Amino acid sequence: MPVAPRARAIEDKLVAALMRASGRSFADEGAARTFVNEELAFSEGRTYGGATTCLEIEGADSSFFILDMGSGLRELGNDAFRRMAGGHPRVFNFFMSHLHWDHIMGFPFFGPAFDPNSTIVIHSGHADCEAALRRQQEEISFPVAFDWLRAKIEFKVLTPGEQYHIDGIDVELMPQDHSHVSYAWKFRKGGHSFVFSTDAEHRMEDVEDKKAFEAFFDKADLVVCDTMYSLAESITLKAGWGHSSNVMAVNLCHGAGARRLVLFHHEPTSTDADIDRLFEETVRYEALNRKDRPPLEIICSYDSLEVKV
Ligand SMILES: [Zn+2]
Ligand SMILES: [Zn+2]
């Protein structure tokens, strides 16, 4: 579910900030901003947000590269209109992890899908991707039918293990343990690699899974990983729910020699302070388990986070 902070959560942040400032005054907006960014915890001064999965990769030759169609896609569509007005080609390459509601719900609100000058190519490991997108816009669920969309829309089913070259970027996918299967995607260009691996359950005792994912994450510059649960949750109450823990994500990235890990797909019931804690615990766990490996940088995702690969 997409989530947004309630009034009381914002009030709590303001109270915490004013208490921390304890009567200090700031010469200008810049000084106040420095205080917020450097002296407050992330959860005190900001929010992780709560849109569902939607990421963008900038770096294709002449198209947008978009990963999943969660609720974040609505804003991405508006931003794309601004960029297209500035000359960006009206071509959208989508790459789908899977077809669960939280990963497709943004598509009916994606403005460029209504633009007859847009071309949309939806890459998926699922042969039923088109059926899933059409179904969520059937009259019983939504007022605007899929066929009413004016963009040129094409579906491409890709095969795990194959190498694809799409608009200047090397692309491959790999199946993951999740209800109705999900796919991890790897994107490579100019010696840099980025892995998007969400909605995947990794079990500690599964040696084959560990080997396969360490190979897929191999020396990646950046890995976005499903870290919805703590290790304790993931092996008890929430075992079999299709998601992983921060601990498993660090273990796989350590084994793969990856450089940076982004904690992703936060539990919607977590508060900003809960996510702060998950982040701090992950940083500590990484340092304790690093041994003689080079450090794995941990980044905690929030809505609008940008990372250069
Ligand atoms: Zn899912
Ligand atoms: Zn999900």
C-alpha cells in the first residue's frame, strides 16, 4: 500500500526540530537547512515517503527506462512531460519485476500513456503482463479502459539467461522466489552495473539461491534489494511471505563483492523512526560482518532519492 505521514507525524517532526534547535536562531534559509540536514535524524527532519515501487534509470540513448509502475509513476509521468517539452524523446521502456498490485497501480495515472505521440514498450518476464494491466482497468475497477489509452503500447516477454541490448544498455533478468514469481533485473553500460531486485524471498539455508544471486549481483556498483523485514521477522511470522531481510541483502552483496546496497520496499506499517533504526542496524551488521572485504556502502531509499552509478 502507498502510505503518507499523517498530521501528527509532521507535528512530531516539527516539535523534535524545535526542541533540538533549543532557541537557536538561523541567519538565513541555508543555515536552517544545514541544521535540518546535518543535526537532525532523517526521520526528524524528513520522511522516507511511501509511494510504491517505481524507479528510473537515466542513461539510455534515447528513451526513458522505468522499473515497475507503482504509485510513484504518477509523478514520474508529470516530470516526463516537462522533460519531453525540453526535447526528450517520447519513448518509454518499462521493466517489470512482477505484476502485484503495488507494482502496477500507477499505470492508469501515467499521463504519457494518454499521449498519442508516446511509445511505451513494456518488458516483462511474465507472459500475462498485458492481461494484468488490462484487468486493473476493467470497468469494475477503473473508469478508463486500457484501450482508451492513446500511446502506442507494446508488450515484450524476455527470457531469463538471455542477454538483451536495449537502447544502449545491456539488460538481463533472473527469476526470484515470490508469489507468481518476480524477476531481478541487471542493467550494464560502460563498465557500470546496476541490479534491481525487489520482492524476493531469500532463505538462509538455500545454498543454490545464494550462489545464483551472488553471481547475478557480481561486483555490481549498485544493488537495490528487498529489505522489507528484519531477520527475525523473515524467519518466523513472515517466513513464506515473499520478502527478505536487511541481513540477507547484506550477506548476498558481501558474497557478490557489490559496492553499494540500497535498502528498499519498506514495510508500510514502519514509521520513519523505524526505518532509521533498520538503516542503523544494517550499517552496524555490515561493519561487523565485513571481515577483510572492502566496505559495502548502505543507502536507505526514500521517495526522490537519486544515486549516481
Ligand atoms: Zn509482490
Ligand atoms: Zn511489492
